[in-house]
Amino acid sequence: MLEAAFWGFVGGVSLLIGAVVGISRPFSARLIGLIMGFGAGVLISAVAFELTKEAFDRAGTDAVVFGLAAGALTFFVGDWIIDHRGGDNRKRSGGQQQSGAGAGTALALGALLDGIPESVAIGATLLGGGKIGIAVVAAVFLSNFPESLSSSVGMKKAGHTTRYILGLWAGVLIASTMAAAVGFVTLDGAPDIVIALIQGFAAGAILVMLSDTMVPEAVGEGGSVVGLVTTAGFVLAFLLSNA
């Protein structure tokens, strides 16, 4: 449990780092977009090789398909609800986020919704006696940084206080750390098909998050060159997963 919590913290701490950097240092929207594109590439690779493939090796096609579908649908519904409560621009860097208590709650829930599947993915790599998936931890770390950086820049422009922004990401970090630990304890010793379903669930949720929020923001701010940067991130994560 402690190992899972530790790696969940390592993967999630970049949320807080990104928030601090975003608030304290002026970053151009283009640079933020390029960083997000790189992080997206890393995360796509980890989803493919560390989650989906491992789930397939554990339990075959059915577990992968049902897991991916469940994770994708769950994230889609949760994201739709949050979007319609004021959290639709939570990852934008241009200050499009709404202010006020209701929007603040939506931003917090949205950040939590984005972070939990990634933490579950980290904990899932330790299930069944496996070793920690360094590529997954690296992917989560590298993707979390631009996510929180972009979102924090936008929240600051929208009028949210520094205390609120840092408190939000600290809360998500704590929740993510706990999610990795709780998931590991709950599922330790579970049958391979259950573990595979959880891995597929996390992969499906992450894929919807990437396509719905992270990639559009990256392309919108970074331009067409984002495709090359995303590929570079994918290659890096692929090399890590096969090191």
C-alpha cells in the first residue's frame, strides 16, 4: 500500500509543481501548448503499452473492450456534468474559466476527475505482484505538469486567488495519492480479469480526457507543430516502457 501511495504521489506532485510555475512565471500560450502536446504523447504511449496491452495479456479481448468502454463512458458522463456546471474550460490558459463558488467547485471536481484515472493506472501496475510501471509514472508526471500549468494560468487570469489555485491542486494531489493506495489495497489478490478490467477502465477514461480536453488545448495554443512534439513524447514513453 505504501509503495502504491508513494508512486501515486510521485506521479501527482507535478500537478502542484505545474501550478506554482504557472502562477509565478509568465509562459506563452504557444509554449504551454507544446508542453501539453508532449505530455499527451507520453500518456498515449503509456495507455497503449502499459495498460491496454497488459490488460489484454492478463485476460484477453473481452476484459479490454469492456474495461475501455466502461472507463470511457464513465469519464464522458462525469465530464459532461462538470462542463455544464462551469468547469468546461478548466484546462484553458487564456482565462476562460468562470469565477464564483459554483464554478470553483466545478473546477475542483474537474481536476479530480482528470487526476483519479491516472492514479488508478499507477496503482494497477503493482497489482498481481507486478513491478511499478516506470513508464506510467513518468507519463502521469509529464502530462500532469502542463495540465496544471495551463489550468492555473487560466484560473489566475479569471480572478481566482493563488491560495485557491494551490489549495485545489494540493487537494487533488492528496486524493490521487490516496486513490493509488486504496485501489491497490482493494484489488490486491484479485483475479486477473478484475485487474485487467480496472486497467482497461483507467485507459478508457484517460483516452477520453486526452481527446476531449488536453489535445484540443495543445493544438489550439501550440499550432500544427504539436503533432511532432506529441510523437516525440510517444517515442520517449515507448522507450521507457521497453527499457
